[in-house]
Amino acid sequence: MAKKNVAILIHSLSNGGAERAVSNLLQNIQDIDKKYLFVYTNKVEYDIKAEIIDLDIKQLNSSKVSIMNIFKKILILFRAVYKLKKYKRKYNIGTTISFLQDPNILNVLSRKNDKIILSARVYRSKAKRTTKDKIYDTLIRLFYNKADLIIAVSEGIKIELMDNYGIKEEKIKVIYNLVEKNKINNLLDDEIEDEFKHIFANPVIINVGRLNHQKGQWHLIRSFSMVKKEVRNAKLVILGRGPYEHNLKELSKKLSLEDDIFFLGFQPNPFKFINKSKIFAFSSLYEGFSNALLESMACGVPVISTDCKTGPRELIVDGSTNEYQYSRIEHGSYGLLTPTFDGKFYSANIPLTNEEKIFADGLISLLTNDSLREYYSKKAGERSDDFSVDNIISQWEKAIY
């Protein structure tokens, strides 16, 4: 079969999970002729192997919703469709793969003779329903079935697309994110800065992610307050930035944990911190597929995660059927699962919820049971091998043709 010219369409290639997936795809996919990256605005922060085409349609990124703004967006969208069609013709694109909602809709509308592949990465049903979200819900129902193929990042996303949006099952293929284990292994033993070394002289629980509502770190902090009563020298490290940073720090102070919880911000090499931690704790309220959870498993660190939709169960439980339990700790094949938190931001003086207590129990069991921790350390590393570059990229190459 003759090789194709392939284009990937996304807003930009700045920091983010979808952006990282695009970078991994462009760097590793081989069985194609030429690779192009179509972006709304020429902001590229990842290494890529492709020719970059700046569409200069950054106005579509606007998050404001008003009658006037909607009309402007429709006009901009029509112009963007015309521009993208022109570029698809110019570069003889055989397959166009788009990531995230705006680019997915634009990809369908700008079809020439190319194969249209959409990437669905977010469990939308759990997100807060803004006017903008409701508009996207309608557009997904109208246009996604017109694509040739939709790549869902988890089985849970596939089920949501069928049940909530009426997408035909034959249109959907599940391809998980990959993990570059060799690259991670090369970074594991990097030296931690002197200012942080004293933290890791203690048993550390670590969390990595944007500090926002979705990631639920305030529940983790409240659970940690219970852990401290059992494991007095335990520390909690949180890597990342986001709009909840101030509130999380204030909660830590009000729980008298400001000397035990460390907010280290964005770190270019998070793996050296994960590698020196006892546990990776994942507190999300909803996901599509968690890169942070998978990468921590690739570090060989035991993981505990909420059983949120979607992703964690598929990573942690062998042969997952996507049935969710909510009342106890589940000892999965590759880590611990606990009931999902309710997502309410509780103050320090409110007693722990049942879910927060169960999460704390899981943390305590991993910290205090060496054999359990060693077992899940080994199993986490084994599980990450299923998401190797060769395995995942071969699935993408089959999808492109």
C-alpha cells in the first residue's frame, strides 16, 4: 500500500495532555510519506518531526459565549474551513487526524478527499455544563458520525460516545496513550535539587497534575490529614500549577499541614520526584485517560487512584468491564482503586467524607505494608509495558490506512 501524506490538526502544541499525545505520534509514527502539523496559532513547545503550517485562526480559541460572539465564531469557522480545505489540497493530504473539540468539528467540515480521523480524549459527561459545553454536545451529535474513524483514548470514552452522543460503534476504535519508558528511565535517577532533598528523606506521597477542579487535590489533602495520624513522618508533594493553587495552600494551613505538604509547581522532569516517592496518589474526579497515572506506573511506583470515569480502572484492573464500585478499596491487578470523591470543596473544619477516609486507608496500607508496596511496584512496571511505543504506534499506523 502506498504511503500517505498525513496532517494533524490541533489548536497549538503548548503544554497539555492532547498536545503531548500529538508530539509522541509525530515523533514515532513511521509508515507514512510526509507529516504536517496544522495549528491554529504557531505555538509549539514540544519536539516534533513534521512541517508546521500556521492556519492563523486563533480567534476560534475564544472561550466567551454571547450572541454576537457566536455569530463571529461562525464566520471565522467558515473562513477556517475554506483555508483548511485549501491546505489539504495543496499538501495532498491523505489522512487528517484532529485532536480536541474545535479541531474535530473543523476537520469534518473541511473534508476533501482525505480520510477523517477524530481523537476523543475527554469524558465530557462529568465536566461542568457551561453554555459552550452544551453547544459542543450538539455539534458532536451532528458531526462526529460523519468522520471515517474516531479514536477513543479509553473504553469508557467509547461507551460515552455511543450512549450519550449516538455515535455508531463501528466508527470508534480504542487506542490508548503510549508511554515512552526508555525516555522516562533515562530521567529517573537525575539528582533532586538540594532544597528538596530533605522532603524525600521521609516517606512521600506524590501527586502530579494541574491544580484545578477536575484533579480533586483538596480531597487528597484532607485524606492526608488522616494519614498523618498513623504515619507521622509522611509528606505530601504536589507537582503542577493551576487556578486552585491558593485554595489548596490555604486548606493545608488550616489543617496545620503547611510543614508537611509541598507545592513544587511545574517541574520539567517530574520523574525524578516520582521515583523517590513511596506512592503516587491520583485524586481526579473524571478523566479521559491519565498520562500521569501511566507514567508513574512506568516509574515502578505503586499507585492508588479514584475509580473515576474514565481510564484508571482500565489501567489498574485486569480485564476491566467498566463496572464501577463505590464502597470500598479494591485491590486491582496493578494498584488500588477507591470510590470517587463527590467533588465538593470542603473546608478544614468539616469531617472527612466516607470516600476521603477510604482513600486515606488505602494510602496508609501502602505506606505501612512493605510487601504490598513492593508487590504493586513490580506490577505497575509490568502494566506500563502494555503501552509501549511499538504497540501503540502500530495501532495508529493501521488506523491511518
